[in-house]
Amino acid sequence: KLIKTKDFAAILTTSENAENLRPTLYDILAHHAIDFFSNEQNNLTEPAYKFYINDARAIGGNEDFLSYQPESKDSTSAKLKTIQLIQELTRHHQRAENIPALIDVTLKRLDFVNNQGIIENKTELYKKALTGLIEKYQQNSMVTEIYHKLATQYFSEGSQQSAAQGREGARPNNEDNIPPRKKARDLCQEAIKKFPNAYGATLCKNLIIQIDQKQLSQQTELVNPPNKPILTSINYQNINQIWFKAIPMTDGLISRLKNQNRQEQIDTYNTITPVQQWNQKLTDPGDYIDHQVELKIEGLPVGRYVFMIASSPDFTMNEQAVGIAETHVSNLGSWSRSAANGEGEVVVYNRTTGHPMMGAIVNFSQRTYNRKKRDYITNDFEKITDKNGMVRTPAAKDGQITYTIQYENDKLDLSDRLYLYRQDRNNRRNFQTSYFTDRAIYRPGQTIYFKGIIIQKDENNMPTIVPNEKTEVVFYNTNGQEVAKQTLTSNEFGTFNGNFTAPESGLLGNMTIRNSSHNGYTNFRVEEYKRPKFEVG
């Protein structure tokens, strides 16, 4: 503890402020040990009586933390060793009155417990502890790093609420009634104002850039009927107005776009005269999260188009956002399948009415590999649909065919693929098993109850249940090793059931029940977990 780090400057790689944060050789070794023990990959095997961090003092202030005396039968626990090492470091820096090193180890401890602890209201206790540190160390430049930790937590809460509320926006979840990301931004600005040149201020500046970033994207149906309004869904962040334009996609334009990156494609689109353009105000509540809105695009004639939206009228990426979506406007639709004899079947129908379309042209392209020439050969051919809107391709043992469809001036090119294969194994029984378990996650030692149903498909792919069929069901652990197996027989309804016991030792995680002979399996998790608590208001 008395050996100074600077005595080893010739062989150590140091960074800014390293002498304050790691003043002695003891600090370097202790932090390396903490990093090792806190790495989950170094703790793959744990006993059933493993140590849990479940005391609120572990995530409190330093005084509370040092009064915490963790006990466990698992004396080799990495989590226990981590807590004990951090306690020793904390006492050491308190006695030495090394404030930067004390703040550094305290932040490391709070992050570790927040990630690994099983403590009620853990997140609120984490934020309370950080807030206490900010109030205590207002005059130290490292307070900016504490501000950044707290701001990052609020930023994360903003992301979680945005997803949880169906993209409707994050509601405030703090006593200041401020949206989480707005709270994060305010904390960063406060830190920068206090110590603008501190390392933590730089971290806060980067977080503000991330919070302020404009984001814009859109989704629309791949195919829309002609001359009818088109619905587009737009996701936006930090934007209060968008500009829209529709670009017609010609063969020449498609050729120009090949091998271009996104920026080059945007530049190319901006050289084309749009067939439709407008702008629209959006609601931006200032919560710095993702929002969604649906807008109407006026109907377009048949063709292929690119819809561009942007946060600026010049449709450029210069500190702005641009979204691109491609769509087809067509009355045509199709479905395809491979018949048992190796033929392909394509049916063309009217997308609006659903009626089959007679006289439509289906252009096929089949690419096969020629072993003698060591090259691919393309075979193009076309077929005309009959009164049922159907065409058939020649039989093939296996292969893939792409096709486009056309009726008069309406052409639809979705690069649809038809996979051909000949079913030469009609005499072979084609089984499939579906499994059901009583839950998706189990604790070690719990009973896993399962049920399965066996079906068999005929040459026309029609399923039937299989009664009185023996099958071997095998239970595999996370490493794919066999844990147990049973031989079961399906009843008159084609179902069977059984149970296994989840392993009480070894690596936890995803495990599998499988019966390979009847083509079925199901996955589930075996984990140590705590029942969630809910508060009903």
C-alpha cells in the first residue's frame, strides 16, 4: 500500500489522472482483482447455496456500505470477494483522504451492485446514492463523472419507457415531473457548467449529442393499389416538421443506384423531379424519445416509387435526418407453391378484388450451376395465366426460380422466389412433434412437465395424428449433454406426456427436450430467479 505507482512509470501504461485514481501498486492490483471477480465469464460454476447481494446497504452511501458484513457458506464466491475487496479499498481511501480514488471505487461499487444485486427498489436506491455523492462532492471536478452516471441511468429509463408504452412517449417517472431524457440532459448541462474541462464533462457532452440526435424512419406497404390513398408510418425523434417527396423508379434510375452507398443514393434521388411533394408539422413534446405518427400519401398511378422524408427541405444528411422507403403501386398479386411432382404453381390475382387474372404474363428466370462449365447458366421463359390465374413450371428435382408478373402496363417485380423440389420419399413416414411445457423458466431442482403431440404429413402435406407411436424423448442441458431420457407412447389422440427434473448443479441457461426420431423439440430456461413484485395503484 505504500509503493507508489509513479515508481513503475517506465513499465506501466498510464492515462490522465491515473496517479490520483491509482496512487499505489495496491490500487492497481486490487482493481484488477475486482475486474476479474466481477466478470460473469469467470464464474460459470456456482453451488446451490451461492452468495446473493440482497442487502440494501450494498448500494447505499459509503458509511452504510462499510457497516455491511456479508456472510455466505460459499466462501469462494466471486461476488462475495468483490464486495470484500471494494470494502477494503473504500476504507483505505477514506483513511488516506484521497477523494478522487474514493469516488472512483464508489462508482465502481454502485455499478457492480446495480448490475448484480437482488435488492428491492434497486434502481431508486442507485439513483439516491448517486444524488448523495453529487451533493457531497460539489467542489471536486470528479463530480462530473457522477453526474454522467446518473444522467446515463435516466437516459436508459427514457429508452425503456418509449418501448414499453407502444412508442407513445415516455411519461415522467421522477418527482420533478420531468421526462427521463430531459432530466438526463439537464444533469449533463449542470455538470458541464460546473467543470467544463473535466473528463466527466466530456462524457456529458457526448451524451447530450446522443440525446439531441435527430432520427427519422418510415414504413409503408410493399405494394399499394393504384390511385388510392397510401398509409405511411413515420417514427421520429427531436423533429417538429418533415418534408416528403415521391420519386418514380425507372430502369435507368435503378441502374444508376447500383453499387452506390446511402449518401450517394440520396444525392441521386435529389436530382430526380418528384411526382408528389409536401410538408407536415409534427408534435414534438421535447422528451427526446422516439414517437410514431401515421400520415396519408395521395394515390399514385401504377409503377415503382421511392418515398423520401427528411427533417429539412433540402433532403440532406447534414446534421439532419432522412428516411427512405420503396414501394410498388400495382393491382397485381400472386402466390406460389411447389407441387409434389416437382412442378411449380403460380397464381396471379387482382389485389383489390381477389379475383384470379386470366392473361397475365409471368416471367420466370432459373439460375443453375453447370459443373462442366463451372459457371451459372440462366434460363428465362414466360407463361400466360389460364382462367384460374394459374401457370405451371416444368418439373424439377430441386432448384429455385424467381419470377415477375405483368398485366398490360401493370408490372410487379418483387423478385419473388419459387422453390422446387420433388418429393421422392413418399414411402418414408414424415413425422412432426409439437411440445408444450407448463412454464418457460424453471428453478434448479424443479419438475419440468411437458406434453407432446405427434402428427404425420402425407404427400399432399396434409397432417394426421399418430396414435400408439413409441418415441424416445431426451433431455439435454445447456452444453448439449444428455441429462435423462424416457421412452413414451402416444395415446389415441396422438399425445404423450412426461416430466424431467431440472439440474441442481452445473451451468444454467437454455435447455432442450428433443425426440429426434419424430422431429420435435422445445427450449426452456433453467435459472435462479426471484418472483417479480407488482404495485397496484
